[in-house]
Amino acid sequence: MSVAEQTPVVEKVSPGRRPPRRNGRWAGYLHLLGARMLELKREPEVVFWVFVFPLLLALGLGIAFRNKPGDASSVAIVSGAGAQQAQAMLQHSPQQASFKVNVVDDVAARKGFRLGKYDLVIEPDGAGGLRYRYDPARPESVMARAEVDDALQTAAGRKDVVTTTIVTSSEPGSRYIDFLIPGLLGMNLMNSGMWGIGFALVDMRQRKLLKRFVGTPMRRSDFLLALMSSRLVLMIIEIGLLLTLGVIVFHMKVLGSIFAIVLLGAVGALCFGGVGLVTASRAQKIESVSGLMNLVMMPMWIFSGVFFSYERFPAVIQPLIKALPLTALNDALRASILEGTPLIHQWPRLLVMLLWGGISFMLALKWFRWT
């Protein structure tokens, strides 16, 4: 073999010019991100739980709590002297459509009230007076007492001193479905971010796939960042599907800009991706990460205002509730979607999510192990 054949060929590089690189800084990150997207083809159940299930949940709850006349109060009148007169007064009152009146004996009335069959029990005293039995802890019982008393007093000849007019209003934005859609969107971003990343990470660890990355030049930060950012692609689809359902089916008005809503969703997805990483950074089994995920998410399911307002909880824990990332995401989404609040006014909520996501990612970098 000649000397020329033994001498390696060295490409000449002009001064000031960088030599070409076969693999860029983000090559491993991009390959792993693409692999995460391809996994959706192999796991159709992921498509159902990430995209289809939230739509079915929103559709079912929206139909259940759609705008309709309030249910009639169920009223029991204890049989005896004065029972028929009280029943006739209610049935001939202007508010008769608001009641379902039954005359039963005392035992049946008390049992039905205890089991929730009746909202109110009326007990005639035999001398023309009536005694109301209601539960102040049940809103429907309190409302039934007020409506029944008003109807009976009016039927008995009471004249109102002040003339009032009733105007009903149910505009988009004030309905339960308008409150629900942003909450479901935030909850779905949390669930898909944490479960999607946590399960994937532990599953790869159980199948010894993570060990293969140890011998590659891929950085740990690139690997974890690829898992987090894979949620961004899914996030855009999730937001689009839920908002489209709300607008088309329930005529929800979206007052904020689509860019602001997508940006809030992106911050939320990255935030919960970081929380999912730190939760699954050392878990060895699916059962272990399932327990940890539930432990982290359960307080947010209850306190963060997904299905009802967190203002119902005592004032002493309100600061803790508002410090939760799901609370910040839900409040930000509702403010943007229902009120059109600009992003500049949402910086405290964005700061909460960024802190949760950033701190969680740094802890995941420190605690994560390949085996």
C-alpha cells in the first residue's frame, strides 16, 4: 500500500470558518422528540385518553348542566287537619310550577326528607298555622322553604309593598359549561403532561431502554427536555378540539386571542411536564409512579376549581390553593377565554406555572437516574 493510501484525508478549512459537523447540538433531542410522536401510532389508547375522553367528558357534563328550567322542589305535607287547605293554596298559587306537592303521613314524610326524597316538609298545626322542616345545609331545601313560604303568603292575601319585575338572563360566559370547558382543558393538560411523561419514563426504565442512552453522547437535559416538549404538539390539538366543541355545540364565546390561549396552554404543558419528570425520576415500577402521580394530582383535582369554584373553601387556605399550578392555569385560561384578559395582566399566574415547571425540571435533572 502506498504512502498516499495510508495518509488520512484531512479537509482543509479556511480561516474563520467552522468545520462541518455531522451531528448538531440538538440532533439527539430532535430524534427523541420524533420518536415520541411516532409512539402515538403504536398506542391508539393514548389517542383516546388524550383527545377523545376529554371531549366525551365535556359533552356529557355540558348536556347534564345545560340551560334548562330548574327542577321543581319536592314538598311533602303531613296529612291531618289543614293539609288539604295548604295543598290547595300551593296548587293555585302563581308559583305552582315550582313545586311537586304530596300529602303523606308523618312517618313517610320524615323518612322521605331524611333520604333526600323531599326538599321540605310542611306540618300543619291544626290551628291554621304551618311548621316548616328543612335542612339549612342543603341549598335545595333552603330554596324550597323560601319559595313555598312566599307562595303560601301570597295565596293567603299578602300584598307586596314594592312592585318588582323579574328578568331572566342566561348569556354565554355565565353558564356552567363556560366555567367547565377551561377547567377541563387545564385538567387535561395536567393529566396528559404528568401521566404521559411519567408512565413513558417508568415504562422505558422497566424495559431497560434507558440504559441504551447511557452509552450515547445524548445529554441528560436533552433527553428530559424532549419528553417535556413532546407535550406541546399534543397540547395544540387538545386546545383546538375542546374549544371547537365549546363554540360549536354549546355556543361558547371565546373573547381572548388564540395566541394567548395557546401560549398559556404551552406554559401549562411544560409546567406539568416538569412535575411529571420529577415525580417519575426515580420510580422503578408502574405501580409506584401511579401512586406518586395520584398523590400529586389529587389535591389539584379537588382544590383547583376544575368542576366548581375554589372560592367555596375557607379563606385561610386560599393562598395555598392559588399557589397550585393547576389553579393558576385554570384561572389564566378562564380569564383569557371568558374575559379576554391580556397576557400582561396574567403575569402572576404565568410566574406560578414557570416556577413550578422550572424548579421541577432542575430537580429532575438532579434526581433522575437511568436505571
